[in-house]
Amino acid sequence: MNEIPKSLSRSGAALATSRRGFLIGAAGAAVYLGFVRPGFAATDLAVSPAKLFEPTIWYSIDRDGIVTVSITKAEMGQHIGTALARIVADELEADWEKVRLDYVDSDPKWGLMVTGGSWSVWQSFMPLSQAGAAGRIALIEEGAKLLHVDKATC
């Protein structure tokens, strides 16, 4: 009962999948698919009329250097917005005095907006960190191009 019958395999050879192996694989797939995948949040590619630098949906930078971080977690007294904005600001090497928080609406582009279980920083760290780093790289490259200097000097 623990092995798949020979007649069910395509090649006629018995498959080496045990009941235990199947259950472990199914549990692993359930865990993988059951957790939020921040990278799957839909993005709106429309150009903003305010001409903000918006390298991702997670933050924007206006002409005055104000960084507005989009916070997708509910504020329930732990100041989670500060922690999430700090992740982006650190990667961007932004002046903390010029960082603003924007608690977003429930638009589907933000993906699953779950707050609880002390997961907010854990779930958001990688996408926010990568978004901030990508923005920093883009700013350095564009700055070097505008100043006609090597990227290493910026």
C-alpha cells in the first residue's frame, strides 16, 4: 500500500515514491504555496502625472528627494511602518529626515496584505531591500551618466 502500483507508471517500472515521500512533498508544496509571495504583487505600469521616480511599487522619490515608502502592513502599535521604511531608506542610503510613510489602500496590486504573527518585517525584508538596492543602483547609474563620470565616483 506504500508504493504506487507498477501499472500506474508510464515506463512500466515501479516508481520509487513512497506514501511518506508523497506526504512530505505535498506538505512542502502546501507551505510554499500557502505563504505570501511578495514578488507576485501586480504592478501598475502607468506613468505617474507627478513624474515621480518610482522604480517599484514599494516607494517613490520626488524632485525634492522626499522618499515615500508604501506600507502594506497594518499599524497596530508596533510602528511597523517605521521598520519597513527603514529597510528601504537604508538600501537607498536616503536621508531619514526625508522619508515619509504612505499606508496604502486595498488595491490588488499590493498583493496579499496580511498583518500578524510577527511576520511583517520577515515577509517584507527581501522585497523592500531589493527594491531599495535597485533604486540606489539606478540613481547612481543615471547620476554618473548626467555628470559624465564613472559610476564608481558617485
